[in-house]
Amino acid sequence: MTTHTMRLVDDLLKGESISLSRAISLVENEGDEVLEIMQRIAPHLGKAHCIGVTGAPGAGKSTLVDKLTALLRKQGLTVGIIAVDPTSPFTGGAVLGDRIRMQQHYLDDGVFIRSMATRGSMGGLPQTASTVIKLLDASGKDAILVETVGVGQSEVDIMQKTDTVVVTLCPESGDAIQAMKAGLLEIADIFVVNKADHPGADSSVRDIQAMLHMREPSWWDIPVVVTEAINDVGIEDLYERIALHRQVLSDTGQLAQRRQLQRRFDLVKTVEQKLTRKLLQAIEGDGQLGSYIERVEKGEVDPYTAADEILRSGKLLSDWLSQ
Amino acid sequence: MTTHTMRLVDDLLKGESISLSRAISLVENEGDEVLEIMQRIAPHLGKAHCIGVTGAPGAGKSTLVDKLTALLRKQGLTVGIIAVDPTSPFTGGAVLGDRIRMQQHYLDDGVFIRSMATRGSMGGLPQTASTVIKLLDASGKDAILVETVGVGQSEVDIMQKTDTVVVTLCPESGDAIQAMKAGLLEIADIFVVNKADHPGADSSVRDIQAMLHMREPSWWDIPVVVTEAINDVGIEDLYERIALHRQVLSDTGQLAQRRQLQRRFDLVKTVEQKLTRKLLQAIEGDGQLGSYIERVEKGEVDPYTAADEILRSGKLLSDWLSQ
């Protein structure tokens, strides 16, 4: 490990924002130093409470995250925020409109905000988000809020990297059904019906509760919390439920079990990423594998036969692994 | 290759529906026969026009697919439909409400419909969808329609496996902005503003066109088509644009280039999947690797150090690859 990287990690562990920011960039850009950084911070992980906030577009997730942050800060807790924004094809960067609202927190040393674009992470966005959560945890943040826009598979997978998942819905007819269709009921630890001043809030709550009644009894009863985030109504109630969920997770041994599974998953993912990188290098290279791939691209060999031959051929495989 | 699998592939290539259905199930369940099936159908691929239909929930995608199917059938073309449905946590299966509408086509031999759940495919949902598209192509379908609900990363990735992407929007204020935030503008080849009888359709079209004007000039001008799918209005116009897009793709050499990249991608993915499967088997096994993983789960070794050691250790790696 270079002295430079060692200093970066030391500063990160002290909670220094610039180092944290640099380390996150290294992770996003898949820098060679990432493995060393992760090894070094590993003993310092598992203290933060990681809270996921997801739901349909327009449900008011950013406002909810904003108000939760203000509440956590009032209690003297430090906060890390990861906002996963879809990449805009026109600006080339993340769509940051919603972030403008968060400006008040940018001046606060106790809050660290990072937007992540949804595009182009080799190990997959959920794995990158999981690594960034660990960096925030290692930097000493008490709470980590992860907000995802959208309702797709990657977004659901990101939520599974958090301890407590808050699914936010609008009080509009059919929103609960859409949430079910999007697979959000499966991952929710807490439901929020936001914009409670809008018509239809009561019936939304009833819809969700009706669906929740169909579940098998579990170690956790999923509560439905009603908020008006924009007017700061219901945020304390929501936070109490979030804190209770973490407590129950811990008391029932669920938290320890999840962390154990996550470590196994991280191992498999890390090996996979490293092997894939080697494979891609070998394909780009001048070796035997590189020229073999050209034949696949031209359609002379089909990809499935080629994969089989590569894995059977000691020569091609060692060409690959020795990169 | 067993005679059984050979017969399955032969029947599939003849367009036989039951064999097609069985082959898709084998792909979804990651059966050992998949590699052989793919090798055998590889020479028969690339004839179908694959059309992706995506957009915000409630935009009328299923109706659009329904009406497009009817139009294609009138022209004597055969159709394969892949509907990617989020898995319901309550029923354990896909949420099939929208499919009921498609019933008329279930009795038609020229239409093959398959719902795919969003959960649990090891190689990732986009890769599974890509393989199923190939099976439909090999079975001789002239057109393949792939419909995804939701606006997430996986859904966007699935669309990138198709030739022509139709992004469907509702004429509601802000829908175009939401589409941009969801990254849909980046992948659209054609925009549809559906439910054109609803208020706000004109301004939606203007919003999209304004955004499209900000793009760099390209080999393809993205059209905005107005439809009322439920009343069968605008479907022919839409289909003309879809056919034109395919023509231009082909004439400009884009299609050949995409297919070439896809073959390379399929090779890397196949090698990756096979190696990961071996890794997971080795971890579950009694070998040296299995006991090493226990130490990772307990937190005695961190996952990053472990990954590094596995890849450096000839013994652990061969324990793995020899599985």
C-alpha cells in the first residue's frame, strides 16, 4: 500500500470529508487502490444505521430525506446521503434538480452528500452503492440515507444493501398497486404515505394495510406512517419507527445474520470482478485469447462454444489468468 | 448432446411452441443444457426484428403491445412477446393483471407470449431476456416485442438487447421530465405519447421535442408518435416508424456492429457465469475453499483480503476451477 493511499484511509477513518470524497471516486472509477482501501477499513465497519428511501417518481423522497437529515442533525447525529440519480443523456451528468433542495445541508460539516449516477459501474450499481455505504460507515457517519429514484431491479437491489427500507407512496389511486407491481412491497420495512394532505391518503393507507394483512406473520410488523414531508409533519413518528426497526433487527439476530451473508456476497463479487477485469484485459490484449475473440465477433465461432473452449483450454485460461 | 435435447432444438427451430416454451424454462432455471442449445441455434439467429416497449407505469404499454401484435398478425407476420413483470411477494408469481388483455392472442398459433419475473436470474435479468430473445428468433418469429414495466437500470439494460426501443409516455405534466430522469431519453429510438385524448398531449409532445432538439445531430432523428392505443389510433403510424428504424439500422451498418458487440458481450457473460457457478459450488463444498469462506462469514478474514488470497493461491483457485 502506498503512503498516499494509507494517508487517504487514515483521514477517511477520522471522518475527513475530502478523503471520503476521493475514496468514493476511486470506487466509482474502479481504481486499483480500492481493494487495499476496503481491506484497511474492514475492521471499522458495521456501526452506522443504513436507511434506504425508495418509491415511485414524484412521491417526495428527496424532501423526506431532507427532513430526516434535519431531524438526525438536531439529535447530534452525523449523516451520509447517497442519492442515486439516473444519468441524463443531455448533460452527461446526474439529474440534480431535486438536490438543490438539499443545499442547506451542504454547508453542514456533519452531513456528507454524494450523488451517484446509474450508469457504467462494472460490478453493477448495487455493488458500487454497497461499497460507498461502507466508506461512509468507516468515516464515522451515524446514519446513512440512501435514496433511489425509480422502481427497477437495480434500485430494489440497492435497497437490499441497507438495514431499513422506507417505501414512499403518493396518496393517488393505484399507487399501492403500482408499488406491488414494482416489487416494492417485498422489500419494505416501513411504508410512508407522503403528501397526506392530498385527497386519497386514507384510502391509500387502507390499501396498503389490506395488502400487508395477506402476508405471513413475521418477526416485524410493517407499519404504515403518514407524513407531509414538505410541512415537516410525521417525520418524528417515521424516525421512531426507523429506530425501532434497527433495534428489533439487532435484538433478533437478523442484523448479524445479514452482515454475515453480505460478507460472503462481497467475497464472491470481488473475485468475480477481478476475474472479469482480467478477462477483459486478455480480450483487448495481443495474446491468443485476443485473436480468438475476433473470430467470435465475426461470427466464425459462436460465443457459447467459445466460452466452453476457453474454460476447457488450459492455454487460453492461463493466458487470461496470468494478465 | 443428448438425443432429447437435440430433438428439443430441432422442434424449436421448426417453430414448435411447446419446445420453445421448454427451452425458455431451461434458460430461466439455468439448466445444464442451455449452453448446448445456444451453440446449436447460433447459426439461425439474427432474422427477427426485436422491438422494446418501455415507459412509466400506467402509460399503456400492454395495450400498445396488444395493438401492435394485432397489426403484425394482419400483415401475416409471426410474433413473440416477452413481458417482464415484477414478481409479487404475495402470490409468489408474476403480477399478471395486464396480461389478461392479451387473451385473444393466446389462441393464435402465430403469437407466442411469455411472462418473465424480475427475480432471481443468476446472470442478471437483461442477460436472461437476451437469451430468450434468441430462442424466439431461432424459432422463426418475425417480430419480437419485449415489454418492461418500470423505469430502473435492469429494465433499461433489457431494452439495450432490442433493435428498436419505443418509449411510451402519458400526456401528463412532468412525464417527459420523469422519463429524462429515468434515463429513458438516452435509449429511445421512438417516442410515443399515448392516451392522446387526455389533456396535455400537445404540451407533452412539445416538451419531448424541445428535449430532442438539445441532442447532437445523429444518424437517426427520433420521432414522436401520438397514439390512442386503446382506440387503435396511431398504431399504423407507429409501426411505419418502427419498420423505418430497422431499415436505417441495417443500411447504416449499425445493426451488424451491434450484433458483433453483442457476441463479444455474450462470450464474456458466459465465461463469467460459468466461473461464478463453479465458485459458488466450491464455496458450498467441503474443500479448502469452503472452510476458508466460513472464516470470511465469521468476520475473521475480510472479503477483500480473501478474494485476493484466493486469486493468488494456486491451490484455492484450482480447488475452485476443478469443481
